[in-house]
Amino acid sequence: MRLSFGRLLKIFWHSLFIQTSWSFPSMQSMGFLSDLVAGVGEDKKSEILKTQRGLFNTHPYMVSYIVGATVRAYDEGRASAEEIGKFLAVAQTSFASAGDLLFWRTLRPALLLLAVILGIHFGIVGPITFLVIYNIFHLFHRIKGINDGYNLGWDVIYLLKDRRFKMVREIFEAAGAVLSGLLFSLAAFGVSYLLVIPLTALFMIMLVRRYSAVLIIISVLLLVLIIGMV
């Protein structure tokens, strides 16, 4: 089975608003329901509205993988509401964890460091670079996730072992460490650029030991202040 271009666009468009109706009792369930209804035929909408009532919460950029797989399940009509519910319970947790690690803990901190470094020398180029690169990655997963979810069905969960996640994460972890070291050398006038080497090693160790992105960024800011006062 293939997903038509028109339905792909409708699912993608609705996925951009999945958090607009976020609430503590149901979290993203209303947004997810809206996205799901947009992707199925008229004959399936009433069934979805009756059965999809539970709490739903996952990473907003990764929801497309889940929506694509769920739309296929309703199109085929072979899965029961209970089976779909079990898939959603597993998928939302798995993709939430993968999305948090890829975007919040790896991609965003590394690109923020790049934006600061570029901003020091080129002004507005820094934030523009951040927005362009970040949105390329997040839109890729929103769009590709719909197709992959629909084509693979419930097997889409196994994509989390794919190189597209692991390789990108490893690249930006290393880039973040290098950029952290470079930022110190640029921020402290009169300090040798050779500091990039030991500072990069320091932040590589922090990344390998899985320190949180918040702790790493705070460490960056504190060291910049200390070096700047020397």
C-alpha cells in the first residue's frame, strides 16, 4: 500500500500543530487525534473518534512515524482497537526517548554553540544558521516519518536502530565537543587557540559519560566567565 501525496501533506500540516491543544490530563492526545483523522478516509473517522480517547505523549518531531503506522493500520482494517492501543503505548515512549536524545540533548546544544561562535564574528549569520540547519533536520523527520511509518507499519519502531539516528547523534556529539573548546578560545582574548585541544577532550569525556546537555551548557558559560576575567 502507498500513501498518496495529498494525504501526506494533510498529515504533515496537522503534525505541525500537535501541541496546540496540549493539556495536563491528555497531553498531546487531541493534537494526535486531529492528525490521525486528517490522514484516514471518511469511513474511518467515526471509528477513530470512538476508540482513540487515551493519553498520548511523544516527541513532537517524531510523531509522524507513529501517525503513519497508525493510519496504515486503520486503512488495512485488520487490527483491533486493543492492538492499536498496545502499539501506541510502546511507540510513543520509544520515539519520545529517541527524539529527546537526538534533538534536545545532541542536535540543539551543538547548533546553539555553532550559532554563538558564528554570531561573535558574523552577527545575524549565527542565529540564521541555527534555524536553517535545525529546521532541515526536524522537517526531514516530520515528512520522512510519515512515509516510513506508513510503509513499514508497526515495524517502524525498529527504525530507531537505523544509522539515521545513531550516525547523526554521534556526529553532533563530536561537533558539540569541538565547538565547546573553540568557544572558550574565541571568548577569552589573548588565550591561545591551542586550548581547543584540551577543552575538546574535556567535553568529549562529558559527552561519553552522558552528562546532560543543560550541565554541559552551564559549564560552558561558567568557564567563559572565568577565562574572560583572567
